[in-house]
Amino acid sequence: MSGMGPGSLPRVLIIGDSISIGYTPFVQDMLKDRAEVLHNPGNAQHTGTGLEKLDEWLGAKSWDLIHFNWGLWDLCYRHPDATAYGNRDKIRGTQTLSVEAYQANLETLVIRLKQTNASLVWASTTPVPPGEAGRFKGDAIRFNAAAKMVMDTHGIPINDLYAYIYNRMDEFQIRYGDVHFTQKGYEYLAKAVVEWILNIL
């Protein structure tokens, strides 16, 4: 493995928004003594943020595996006068990025990630539930389809977190209309992430 010195653990980087921030501690715990798992500093937000900060997140050391996702911020509608957290407003707001811009950004990001020679895994974007203030329910499906085209072109496997948690949203979402999960929900997502990491490493 590229990032491993004598007796050292494989290095895994998780890139993503608050969903990945939620499951990363569980992944770290499950892979304790098996891999060094780090998350990009802060929230990876949308693909535009990724383009600005990816080199900084990758740093100087090499990685063995990078598990990455963008989507929930890209597809979100925001308006400066909105009162919902994060200025979300799908009625008056503007979408952060169109699905076409998202796909183009992902293409650029994937080309840069491939230069690391790390094994890559894309995580599909988790579902948008009904009642979400700044996101339309079907947009995650459209954005995931656009991402799949990029990943298929580059031969990158997909950890389909959307399908994995879809039928358990009622059980695991933190509250009605919220894309975030309870600690049990994040632990559940972490199991899928760990399975992918172990299969590849």
C-alpha cells in the first residue's frame, strides 16, 4: 500500500459534509488498530468548495484509500432572507449548483483524486426526506445518477449509502424534514463504509 511504512497502518481519508462527519467517529472506532482514518478538516460542503480545498485536504502524505462524497450542499436551495438554518429556502432560493455543474465539478475532482494513486470509493448522497426546507425530495436521485456516470467512466466503485439507508429513514433521521441522522443512524451508515474500506484494503 502506498501510504504504509514499516509496521504502519493503511491511511484512509474520508471527504464529505456533515453526514460523513457524523459517521466518521464510528468508522474510526470500528477500524481501530486496522487503519488510520481521517476526515477532511471541517465540512466539505459542495463540489465548488472541493475544487478550492482538495489539494489542501490531500496534504503531502500519501493515502491508501479515499472515500468521498458531495451532493447535499450542491443540490440545496438557499436565500439570504430565509429563516431556516443555513438560509435554506427551496421556494425563493437559488440552487447552489445545477446538476450539470455538479457533474462537471465531479469530473475535475475525480481526475485530481486519481492522481493520488489511492483506491477511490464514491459514496452516493443519502436521501432527502419530505419536508426538507431547502431541498427537493427527488434531487438526490438526479444528482446521484449524474455522479454515477462520472464514477462509471473512471471505474470508481460506489458505496450506495442512498439505497442502504433509504428504507430506514423513518427510523434513523434525527427529525421530520431533516437530512441528518441520529447516532444510531450514523453508526448504521458507518458499517457500510467500514465494509467497503476492509474489502478494498
